[in-house]
Amino acid sequence: MAEIGAKGFATTVARHWNGDRQGYRDYLGLRRHEQQIESFVEREQARRLAAGEKIVCHELPVLSDPDELPF
């Protein structure tokens, strides 16, 4: 399994990241963080709906590289 994962990682880096292994790792870290936020929001919305609220909404920020401006 580890060999398959390593080959998949290497293929993705070569095809979509121009060989930038660290850039792809950084992207995966950002996605992991986004998924944690999404998981929290889903649990919080389910809790609020179970408590009787008819409509719930959360505004999520668009995460980008810390050096990028959000505009």
C-alpha cells in the first residue's frame, strides 16, 4: 500500500505540480485544515437543527496561501 501511495503522490506531483513536491504537500495541509473546518460546521449545523432551529447558516472564509491577498 505504501508503494502504491508513493507512486500516486509522485504521479500527481509530476502531472499537476510541475515536480513541486513541497508545494503539493503545502496544498494537502491546507485541504486538511479546510476539511476540519467543514466537519465542525456540519456538526454545529446538525446540533442547531436538532435543537429546533428551522434554518442555519455559516459563512466560511476562503482559505488561501498566507501570502496571498484575499481580493
